Amino acid sequence: MPTGEIYSRPHTGHHSRSGSTSSSRRPSLTRSRSSLRLIKTISIDRHKEVALDFSDGELDLSKLNDSLQKLKTEELKDNSISKEMTESKLPILSGLKVAVSSANPKNSSKSEYIEIPYVKATLDSTLPTEYLKRDILNVAHILRIRKWHSKNSLESKLNPDHLTLTKISGAMTNSIFKVEYPKIPSLLLRVYGKNNDSIIDRDYELQILARLSIRSIGPSLYGCFENGRFEQYLENSRTLGRDNIRDWKTSQRIARRMKELHSGVPLLRSEIECGPASWNKLLKWLTILETRGKDWVAIDENIKEAFKCDNWEHFKKIIHQYHDWLYKQERAKPPLVFCHNDAQYGNLLFTAPVVESIDTVNPVESSAASVSSATSNSSLFPTSSGVSVEKIINPTKLEQSQDSKLVVIDFEYAGPNPAAYDLANHLSEWMHDYSGTYPYKCNPDAFPNKEQMLNFLYSYVSHLQGGDKDNRKTVIDNEVRYFYNSIIRWRATVQLFWSIWGILQSGTFEPETEEPLQESIGPNGEIYIIKTEEPADAVQPTATDEEDQDEEDSGGVNVDTFDYIKYCSDKISVFWSDLVGLGIIDESDCTITHFNVLDVNMI
């Protein structure tokens, strides 16, 4: 491309408070002129890992606390809280045994590590398709991605005209593309959103991906650039839809896979010492709102619109009030596990068709006549449901053999949290339809009912469950009861987390300045002169699961058009409803006039 070549940046009108990434705003970061392929080396120090031992026995909370003390975790400052922990009514949690992983005696001085190809360049996803394709090919070439690299050449020899670039809908943090070229394995291209530098720690994310990589979890990572990365594209995979996660058997499968994730990735000592990632991020984000967004939070009308509260100071007071209540109910510091923290249906894939067993009927949705002869094996299920707990906790070998076909992707928000938080987050996603006409809406009526929650939790608790087999039924019942109640307590944290996320993601605090003429530099030093004008030539999003789309749907949510402010407002309404239902606050503490309270009854 000749130096100084001019292209017209498409103009999409005025800046929307919904967080639409209008091209009239500041373009992507200027690229470096360097085309040098670098290597990021990420060390995996096994000496710093804390393993979750599911192999034998059980561990009560006092023994768990002893283990954490040995790891030099933060000591409890309040003696009364320490006493509460001793008297805790937590069940014996068979899946939460903590131990420091042992060093390799043959190689005790070395840590495992992985190397990630890296290039100091950026991709501007708002470029016209012709230029974006050329940049993508060159970055893939510099990274030396297998089949995409041209030997003995400074630039890619692949023809941009033969490249197919499809923007995938359903992503609210990044721009996601499927990159296809004839006779070459496809790539998944992830271009980071412009407003999430303060939301996601990209260095920590790479460390997470490295730890997952050595355990063969998730798609392969091929290389990174300044504002994104290339990953393996899982061919013939099918993204789950809003109805799929509600399926009785699929919900069981998701639960078992989440248990495997929680048990299969050890935490680092530092992660345990820092406590739940959810609240760490929330407190950090509140500080960002008060500093970078100080002018915005000072306007009461903004707080009323987004957070359904009279003013910022009162909103903060309620947040801390809920936090104190939550930690008192959870008996100080709850045990932590490695969590995905964003298990919405768009991040769940079937890599191949699942072979279903004969018994695929959802007993809760079947007719009374068909289940009248069934008996409930547990007092936790209503007798009228006719659910056989034995069938849930003892899935057939065929059922379990199909579990590996369910894959979770996108670990941007992964980190240490109580298992109940991750479970509450997934179940909260039942309230959303991101492929619908109004993808920002949150529908409390769609939250799983008691039977659906118990189906999920019996699958989760019983999977990989160790301990006394003679007392297995009682142990499982106790753990299901604990997680059921803990999910209800942590559910408000989930809504608060994504509400604050929505405000930060929206770009509300960015200056709305017109920059009609700008310069950007490509991966090999070529210069683009960027001029804003009306015509648009951008890659349009395509739904990933067309059979699940309604005819009136707008093609699904994507990072460029999602209404983050309305999403925040809908999520925070559930937060307030839970706090009112749990008796933590009065209705007068917020501006909501009609409450659609979720079930807050404990079992």
C-alpha cells in the first residue's frame, strides 16, 4: 500500500450513550512500524499453585482455614468472625480440599512455561474491509501462524481477495471475526474493545490462558498483537442458544463441566490471599467511576437512570452494606476455586453433535401422568415434581462420555471466586436473550425455578464427589442445600458486577471529539490517512447460530451496537429486588416502583 494513501472512514452519526463504537470517535491505537516477531514467555510456577484435591475424603471449614493459614493468607482481624467460622453450619465440602502442589523431584528448580508469539502492531476493526483484510494477513504472517506464514517474505503472499472475514455476533467485550482462506485452517480473530483497558487485565488474562493451555483447556492460542490475538477456530462447533441451556440434560452437562473446571485448575497462593476476584474488581471499578467519571457520578440524574438510586453516595453505601451482610452470612472468607465467571450461552460450544440417551425427558415439563409413578429421592425436590435424584447423580456412561463435547471459551473474566458466584453467574444468564430484538433486556421471570436449580446443583455436587460412599446421599444433599442458599446470596453480586461493567464498557467517560483527519500506521509501516465521511464499508456481524434466531431479530448483539446503559439499568433492577427480598434494604433505598422479586427462599 503506498505511503500516504487515503481512505474514507465510515461515519455513523453522533456518539450514542449506549456505548456504540462510532467511527467518528477516536480510531484504534496507532500501530508500531516494527514488523519484528517477538516472544512473550509466561512462566507457570507449580510451587505457587494450590491444588484442589478431589481424590479422597472430605474437609470441614476449620481444616480449610488451617490450610489457608499455612499459605500465609490474610489473618482474620475480627475475633468474633473467627468464632463464627468455628461455629459455621457449612456442610463438609468434599470438593474443596486445599493442598500445596508438590514439586517435581526430578526438576524442582525449573518452572513450566509457554511461549506466545507476539508482534508490536494493532488492528483497526473499523477499517474498510479491503484494508482490514490486508492487515490481518500481514499480522498473521509476522506471527508465523502455521499455513498463514509465507517463507522468505516480508509480507504475506496470500491474496486478500480470497480471504473471507465474518464478524461474529454475541460478543459484548471484543470484536470477534472468523478468518477463512481456501485450504487453510480457519482462525478466530479477537480485537479487544476500545473501552475495556480498565476492565480486563490483559497480562493476567494471558497468564490464565497459559495455565489453561498446559492442561489442554480451551482453544489453542496462536499469537498476540497489541490489541488482540489469534486463536484456534473450532470448526463445526455449535454455539449454545438461550433455549439450549434450559434443557434438562444439557443443564446437567454444563454443571458437570463447571465442576471439572473448578477442580482442574489450581489457584496460586496470591490469588487465594487476594480473595474473590468479583469484589476486587468491583471495588476497583468504583474507584474508576469516582475518578475518571467523577463529573458523571456527580449528576444525580445519571445515577437515577443507570443505577436506580437517588445519588452516588447512597449507592456506594448500599453496596458496602450488602458486602458486609454477604460476608457475614458466608462466614467470613468463603473457599475459592478457579472460576470462568462469564459462562453465558455464547461462551458454551458443542464441538460435535451429542448422542442422547433414551431418557431425555424433562420431568418438570412433562405431563403429570407421565411422572406420577416417579418418586422423589430427596426432600430438597418437591414431591410433586416426580424427579428421580438417582438418575441425576448417577448419569449413564453414555451421558458422561458426551460431556467432553461441551467446551467453554473466552476466559477474559476468569479468576478466583467462590464456586457459588460462578454458578450464580451462569444461572443469571438464563434471564438474557442476546440474540433477540432487545439484547440488553434482563427478564427475571426466566431465572431457573427451584426444580431447575436443583437439577443443576445435584449434577454439580455429585460429579467428582469423594468421601464416604455409605453416606454419599446425605453428603450430597447437604452440599446442594449449601450451594442453593449461597447462590441466592451471591446472585446480587453478579448483577452488580455486570451493571458497573456496563457503565465502564459504554465509553461514557470518553471525550466526544470529532477528529475528521487522522493518521494510522499499518503493521509493515504503511501510512493510512483517515478521513471521516458518510458511506460505510464495514464488516457486518453474522449470527453464529441461525436456527435459534427469530425472524424479527436484528442479528444479535455485538460490541459496536450493544446498549450498555440500558443493560446496566436492567441488571441493577434485579440487584435491588434481591436486596429487598433478602431484607437487607428497604424499598425506599432505590427509585424502583415495581419490584419483580426473584425467589429468595432458602432451603
